Amino acid sequence: MPTILVVDDDRDICEALKIYLAPAGHDVLTAYNGKEALEVLAKEQVDLVLMDIMMPQMDGISATEKIRETSNIPVILLTAKSEENDKIHGLDIGADDYITKPFHPEEVIARVNSQLRRYMRLGGMTQKSDQLSIGGIFLDDASKQVTVDGEPVSLTPMEYGILKFLMTNPGHVYSSSEIYEAVWQDQSIGNESTVAVHIRHLREKIEINPSDPRYIKVVWGQGYKMEK
């Protein structure tokens, strides 16, 4: 049974999320700021974090950044509509998705389950090979390891999913919507910017010069492709 860590300084929201998630088959732990979240993660086996952005002592952005220093577990940010810039920054430093308040229980469950599927399998696309190689990038899907020019690269589950999807289909141009639906396994309405943030972050890890990428190319007005 997956364990979800819910982090929000509003205890009523924590309790509401617990009520949503427990009947869906999830164990739920709670913390009320980023510092407490890191303490829980140091002691417990957690499969996914639902994290509010605005919290005392340590906010969700800072906590996500600390989590990414040691772990690639999925992090979903809970954001207010007024926190657009913080949401984008959170995705940029390694969050996998976001849910805007006020949220609907079914949306929370769907996004949590989608991220857990990606984390558990690290790829839902048709698998043509356990090993993919393009240029200096080598992806071993059996061990979930990626190296660039022989050096290991640490990717988040969503970054891994995007890379695997594009490497499995080199030369094919995919729109942001198509990438989102394939990797997140969800409808892409309004989430195109999420793909752009993750690809920018992925480029920073696999490209020598992210501003002049060798591997992941933009086809203006159409989308992205992996060069053959």
C-alpha cells in the first residue's frame, strides 16, 4: 500500500486529504511545514509527497529543493491561483506536478495515482528495449539508470519518463500536449507549460549547452523531438 506524506500548515486541509486518500488505498502521513516533512522523510518510507507552497518555518519550494538532493520520489505541489510564479519555480527545481486550490477529491486521487504509476514503473509507454542509446545518452530501463558520456545523471520520475518517451521515438515531433498525456497519463488541458519546465530542467542535466541543445530539439510551432 503506497504511503503519501501530506504537508500543509492548515490542519483541516491535511485531514481532508487524508479522508480523500485513505479509502483510495493509501496510507497517509501528515506534516505541517517543510521542516517537519523532511523529518518524516528521514524516518519513514514515503512513496509520494503532497506539499503546500506557503508554510511557516520552511516553505514547500525550499522543502522540495532539499528532497531533490537525496530522493526522486514524486512531489505534487498544492498551490493557490495567486502563486503562479512559485508553481513554475517549484516545477523548475524538481516538483513533478501541481494541484490548484480549491481542489476536487477526484482530481487529487487521479493525480496522485498517475504519479505513483510513473514512479513505480518509471515509464508507461510501449517498451521496445530495456536499453536505449542515442549519441552519448544511454538509458537502461531495467535498472532505471541514465548516463551521459559515461557519467551517471540523476533524473526525477517525470524527467525520466520524458527522456524515455522521446528516446523510444527518435526523430518524431511531439506537441507538449502529446508528451504530457503520454508521460503523465492524464489530459493535458492547461498543462503545456509544465512540459516546457520539465524539458528545460532535463536539458540542464543532459546537454552540454542547454541553450543550444544537441539532443532535445524544439520544432517551432509543433513541439519537441529527440535527434536521431
